[in-house]
Amino acid sequence: MKLSVTTYSFGSYIDKLGLTGIIDKTAEMGFDGIEFVEHGEFNDLDEAKKIGDYAREKGLEVVAYCVGANFLKEDLDGEIERVKKHVDIAAALGAKNMRHDVGYGMGGRKYSIGYDDALPALIKGTTEVTKYAEQKGVGTMSENHGLFSQDANRVEKLINGVAHPNFGALVDLGNFMCADEDPTLSVGIMAPYAKHVHAKDFFWKSGVEINPGEGWFQTRAKNYLRGAIIGQGAAKIYQSIQILKGVGYDGYVTVEFEGMEDNLKGIRIGKDNLTRFING
């Protein structure tokens, strides 16, 4: 396995350093690759290409580009076309894969909100995007993210419904906790579909307790989570890495940090811990 980091992990340092500064810092910290999230500079395809080229000059592979999407909007065709434009950005960046959501925000629906009811629209949108992306040399992925499409069995239904070799899973090792799932059981379900992996960790508190205060948010079942340095929370990251090894996954694992510590410190310690977990 190789290690990468998402620009999301750098928090306010993105504004302080700019994207090229973040790329410099990523290379300085010894990562093999970098993942980009949506950014205004990418609206210009020439600028996106320059950013991707700069990352490669620094010895980094652009492993993924992550965007939001909601195929439950009334204008499904319009949303599909919007996401296809992000595929063009991913191609300009030279990204190996692009992650898009499928039902983030639910589109304000008051009916047909069961996952099985929504699947036809999700499958249609995802299939059209991945076929377009295949022509551009970009793989596509959906992540266990956004509560609606977060449970392992839901994401598995989507992947099997699309049933296209260009589409798979971005398996986030911590995000299953947002849907109140045991992360290792869920990783065990999703590992065979993995095209890419996020390593993220959380502290956990029971919802029967009073709100712990700043920095905490609630899961679907109203338990409490707070971002943690990889290996220091409750997401069982080491065990999940062993599960991935067991199915032969040998791709990138991306450090995703959203804790309360300084971002650079959180990334550094998380990278060190991941290295030990992978080599252990």
C-alpha cells in the first residue's frame, strides 16, 4: 500500500499556503500521492492541468478528485451533466479516480426516501457518469458518506446495481461510524470493491450522555463523534487495514484528518501510525 493525503486534511492551511504550497508540504512530508477536493481554481481546465502537472513534478501521483453530487434532484439529467464536467476536471488534473456522492442532501424529497426506492435514480446517474469517465481514462467511485448512502449494505447495492468495471468504492474506514455501524464489519463487506481508501478516525460517546460540546457532531442514531488523529480514536484502523490486506488491496490509503489538533500535526502523526499499521 502507498500513502496519500487529501487536501481536505489541511484545513485552513489551504488558504494560507495555496494549492501549490499544499503540494509542496505533501511532498515534504513524504507522501506518495495527493487527493484533491473541489476547489475554485479547478473550474479552469488549464489551471487544473497546471496543478496536476505541478504535483507530478514534486513526485506525487494525483490519486483522486472528490466532488459532491445528488442524483435525487428533480433535474436528474442536469445533475448528471454537472458531474460530467467534474470528470473533465479530474482528467485535466490527471487523477486516477474521481469520487462523487450520489444522494447527498436527499434533494428535499418527502416521498420515495427509502434507499431501495431511490436506487433506480442513483444507478442511472452513476452509470452515465462512469461510462463518460471511462472514455476520459478516469475511474469513478462512491464513498460511504453523507448518511443516506453511508451504510455498507447500501453502497454495496449501488455498486452491484451499476455493475460496471469502471465504478467501485472509496472505502472510508471511519465514516461507517456516522451510520452507527461497526467499522470493521462494514469494511469487511466493502473491501472487495475498494478502488481507493480513506483512513479517518473518530472519538465516540454514547447518545445517552449530554452533548460533549464544541467539536462533536451526532450520528444518525444521535451518538456523538469527534474527529481524531488516525489510530487514536475508536474506528479500529489497524484491524481494517488487515482486512484490506486480506482481500489483496494494494492501492493508496489517504490520510483524512478532521480533528481539533493542528492540521499539520494531525496529518504527521496519522501518517506515522498508518505506516506502522500497514507494516505491522
